[in-house]
Amino acid sequence: MEIEVDPGEVGFDAARLRRIDRHFAQYVDTGKLPGWLVLVARRGKIAHLAAHGMRDVESGAPVCPDTLFRIFSMTKPITSTAIMMLHEEGALELTDPVSDFIPSFVDMRVYTSGSASAPQTRPAGEEMRIWHLLTHTSGLTYDFHHLHPVDELYRRAGFGNGLGARLDLAGCCDAWASLPLLFDPGTAWNYSVATDVLGRIVEVISGQTLDEFFRTRIFEPLGMADTGFAVAREDADRLATLYIADPQGLARRHPKHDEAHAAAFELPKALSGGGGLFSSAYDYHRFTQMLLRRGELDGARLLGSRTVDYMTRNHLPGGADLESLALNSFSEARNAGKGFGLGFSVVQDPAAGKVISSAGEYAWGGVASTAFWVDPAEDLTVLFLTQLMPSSTHPIRSQLHQLVYQALVD
């Protein structure tokens, strides 16, 4: 992977692009990030590609163009793409009840009051539907929010480290279905295991495991040879180490790194469509280019152009933005002026977010501070990869926006 076009040919000032590198080099030099890679492409060509720092600080191994990263929630847009591919085949409608595919989701109940030890519930006023999962308006939650009694119920059910290690994906879905919802589906926004449930629906409809569907229907057509739910042992030295921010915001080796590193080479029992993939900059760049080209790349068409257009508009009820509809403050896209589509945050009002962007830009990120966005108005894609948890530690995403857009001069 290399720079494919002179920045000036696609409207960038090369000297201004280098401001990105200088700015984020300071993060590494002051110990806030272990290392990073940034890729900026316009009009289908890579105009800026840079890396700085270490994929493993302790050994001194640098971040390289082929470094493998845990992309965590940047898995979600891939799972959403898989669901919409099945939608295009007539295998599901967005209004279908989730229980049509996973029967345990029938007759869901909603939390009303009480502690996690004695929760009070009532019948849900609306069935959970496919579009609720795609938009995170399902009423499901995550164990790590620590904001609601139902979050604690997830932890008590064994999901304190993400998916339950003892369960496969079908078992996880049945366990989530046995727990109360935070709200009636479609009435609020809460970041959740919804996309993991979508991954199970992909399996039910296709008859394939999620990793097989991804490999045969998405990764192989797009040439994404480095992306999957496990890392090949021969690629062990390419895998970036996972870091966590200490109370001062400095990067420290994650206390569970050794456990996570060992697990990286084995296919997990539960394949997480919400956060389980490893990938490289080249591979995810291929995925974003497919989206920018409205479903097609190099002759491989995954989605129809109108499907991508539909996915990347705001689907929140009443045209609400995330700031007004979100039940809690945790989000990979918490800015005002952003709605949510079918798998992506979507910029509605750039002025409201106070970050330079374009209306119609869609994006998402991962808990280890990875991020991407696609800006159809500017024919632009941007990718930032690192391995620092949590993603809220530093204002990387907003600063990257201002540094990329200030470099556009056409």
C-alpha cells in the first residue's frame, strides 16, 4: 500500500496534509498514543498515508502499512452491510420482527423500575424489528455502560467481558432476549449488542457462520485478505498490542493484553458482528471505497447504489439527532448534528457539531480509538488506526476532521 496520487491533483495542499502527521506525532512523543496510521483518499486515490510510533512499545516494533489492528466496533458497518445484502435478496424486510429469525425475542419486556436484584418490567409496546437493530433503537444495551440497572443485569448474566465466553452467538442472543429492554423499541437510542444480534440473523438466513459469510460474500470480493475474527499465526508479528489510558491519559499496556493476544489466534466461540474483527489499513480502505462508490469496487458489487444511499441517511424517529435521542452519553459519535443511519452515524448539520464536516458524511469508530469516515460531497475517505482504549480518552476524531479539511484547497 502506498500513496497513489500527488495531493495537489486531488485538491489537497501537501504541506497542509503534513500538519496531520506533526499533530499526532505529539501524541506519540508525549506517551498518549503508542502509535498510529492515517490514510486519506480522494477521488478514489490515496493522497496521504503516514504512520508514527510503535505497534508494540515494549519491543520497539513500529507501526507499518501492513500492521493488523483490532477494529472493534468498526465491525458494525460490515455486519450492517451483510444484512442489507440479504435485504436486497428479499430474505428480510426492515420491518420484520427479530423474533421471526430468533424466536427467543418474542414477547420482550421493558424495565420500569427497581434494582438489578429486583427489576420491575412490563410488556414491550412494540416488537423489536430489524431496523431497530440497525439504528440502535432496539432497547438492548451493553454490559460496560454502568449507567442503568439493565446494564448490571447483562454483567450478572456473564457478559462483563463482552460476549459470554461460554456461549456461542445463538446462545448469547437467547441470553439477551431473556433480559429486559431499556425502552420500547424505536423510542430512544442506546448503543448496544444490537449488531451482534444482526450477525446471528445473517447466520440464520444464510445458513453460514458469520465468518464464512463475511469471507465469501464481502472480504474475498473486495480483496480484504487480512480481515477476520482471528489472526493467522504466521502474522503474529504484524498484530498491534492493545493499550489502555492511565488516569493521566498516557498509554499503558492493557492489563489483559496477554490474554487478548493469545485469544487473537483462535476463532472465538461467539462471532461478534458488533466488535470482533481484526483488519489492516489496506483492507478497511477497500471497504470504505466500496461504500464511497455506492456499493461497488473494481467490478465487485456488494450493494445497489440506492441501498447505500438509503443506509447513509438519518433513520432516527422524527429526524432526531443523537444528542437528543441518546439514552446515555456513551457513543462512538456523540456530537450534536449527527443522526444515525443503518449502521453509521450521519452528519445532518455540520454547524451543530462544531467540527468541520459535510452534510451527508457517514462514519463510525471503535473503542480502541480507531475511526473512519466517508464524505460523498468531497469524494473523500479517511481512516485512523491505533490501539488505545477507551476511544473517549483524547479528541482524536474531531482534531483529525479539522486537520483533514483544512488541507483541502480546491
